[in-house]
Amino acid sequence: MPSSDKQANQRGGEPTETTVDDRRLKTVDTRGNGQKVRALSTDIAQVAVDGETETTEIEDVVDNPANVNYVRRNIVTRGAVIETGVGRARVTSRPGQSGQVNAVLVEE
């Protein structure tokens, strides 16, 4: 049993559930002198196709292993499979931490 409650710097924040919608960003301060850009919602993704990177529009969330309800709510997290203009892609970045969606094409 801990001898004290958590201090303010040990508490976590609410998760940023990035949705598929018009692009909205939020900047938050971090420890030290840093900042993070969080994507509250986004509709574009950078998809790696055969060594090239294409900027394309996100149409839908197809699968999300983090939570089955995220598919229904169109929430993008790392590992989610999204439908884009160039095909289905798996998200490799953390949009709630980096503010952008990077993905690689999924072979089907």
C-alpha cells in the first residue's frame, strides 16, 4: 500500500481520442520546456506506398485493436486500420501524441 497519494506530475491525463473529421489541433505543455501537438480530429494521413509518401484523405476506420468501440466511433489510434484514397493502411504514429497520422499500406 502506498504511503502517499500521487503527486501532480505522476498523474496521467485524459486520452486524446482522435476522430475522423475536419483537422483540429491542440498544443499542450509537457514537463521541462517541451510541447506536444495533439490531434483532436483529422481527415488526412501520410501513407507510405512503395517507398514513397502520399498525403491522402481518411475515409473511415475499418479496424482498431485497441478497442472494438473505436471503429464505430471513428477514433484513430496507433495500430488502427483506416480506409484511405490509396487503400487500407495501418496507422504507425500516435495521433494523440504527435498530431499527425502516418500509415503504411496493408496488403490484402
